[in-house]
Amino acid sequence: MSILVIVIIVVSVLALVSFKIVPQNSVGLLETLGKYSSTRQTGLNFRLPLVQKIRTVSLALQPLKLAGYSVITKDNADIGATVTLNFHITDPVKYSYENTNSIESMQQLVRGHLRDIIGRMELNEALGSTSQINKDLAEAIGDLTNTYGINVDRINIDELKPSAAIQSSMDTQLKADRERVAAISQAEGEAKSIELRAKANNEALIATAKANAEATRTKADAESYRIDKVQAALKNADQNYFNNQSINAFETLAKSDANLIVTNGADLDQTGQSAVLAKTLGQELAKEQD
């Protein structure tokens, strides 16, 4: 009875270890005495207990992050690169048996290409060209199926960070650039203000000059008009008018302290007559005023 139980137990255990389930999106590599024999697909698969085993290899997309990798730019700047990539296994046999560690080999390949790509760029160019670096890196890596049994589906530069010393220098340079731009803006503003003030002063001077010129022109026009009127009136005046004006002039002269006059010799007789007449008129006027 006990022997039968033992046999049943042994058979049950052997039955359990003789089958293995390969999950979805994976393959099973059947090994016989440690040597690869065949590839088993998803589902329940048989193996000989103690002689064979099935190694499961996932074919699903897998993420991988390469952080803190130091690279040197063309101008000898040290920057830290963080790279993330997604890959999947395309050849399980090469992935498992032809490389001791295919993932580590792939990482070293990515780092080497990244060092080569960034090494051809200067610091500022590298910091502003992550999209181009991603493209060049993807083209350089390509399909690694024949080498490692892996295909890189997506690769991305998450961060390019300069070293602390370089970052400090960049911050200092950035501060200096901001101060320089601010100084230039202030100087341009002051120059513009001076220009506007000078323009306003010039316009004011021009306006004043125009006003003065207009006033002078108006005054000249008025004087010309007055002279024209006087000349027109003199053209219509007879000899009596001029005699009357002479009498008035001598009357004014008789009232003044002056005792010397200069006149034309040809008109001396008329001058005397006019002076006597003016004196007489002046006396008459004085009497009337008394």
C-alpha cells in the first residue's frame, strides 16, 4: 500500500515538472542537457524531466534608462547625458546564447555612438540639438538583430546637463548678456528721448521763425499799404495843400527853441514869406489860447 502511494506521488511530480506554460508574447527555448534544441511557442509545452528545461524569453517592448553618462563636446565641455530607449527581442536564440549580456552590449553601443555624435558638436550646439542627436543616434544604432538579437524601437535624449563649473560659467555669461542688453536698451531709450527733445525744439524754433516772418511780412504789407495811400493822396493834392503843410511846419518851428533852419536858396523868398506867415499864425493862435 505504501509503495503504491509512493509511486503515485512520484508519477504526479514527474507529470507536473514535465510541462511548462509559455506565456503570451513570449517564446520558450528548449534546452537538452544544457544545449539549445528548439524553440517552443506560447502555451503548454512538454519537456523531459531532469534532462530538458525551457527558458522563457519575452518578446514584449521593454524600456531602458541610461542615466548619468558623461560625454565631452568638441570644445572640451563635460556634459551629463540621460538617455531612455525602448527595445524588443527579435532573435531569442542570438539574444540568449551568442552574447553573454546582450542588453549591456547594447548599452555600450548606444554610449559609444552618443559620444561620437556629441563629440562633433560644440556645447551650445549640442544643448540646442537634442532632436537631431536623437535622429542621428537612431540611425547609427539601426537594427541590432544580427548582432544582439535586439531591435531598438525608440531612443530619446531626456537631458543634457553641463557640469557644475560649466553651468556656473554659463549663468555668469547669461547674467552679463542680460545686463548688456539692458544697458543697450537704456542707452537707446535715452538717445531716442534726446532725439525727440531736439526735434521738438527744432520744430518750436521753426514755428517761432515762421511766426516772426509772418508778422514782419504783415507789418511790411501794412507799411506798404500806408505808403501807397500817402502817395495816392499826394498825387491828388494841389499847391495849396503843400503851402499849408509848410505853414504848419514853420508854426511848429516857431514854437521850438531852434533858431536855425536850412532851406533851398532858390526858394528863399518863399521861405521868408512862409516863416512870417507862420509866425503871425502862431501869435494869433497863442492869443486865442489866452
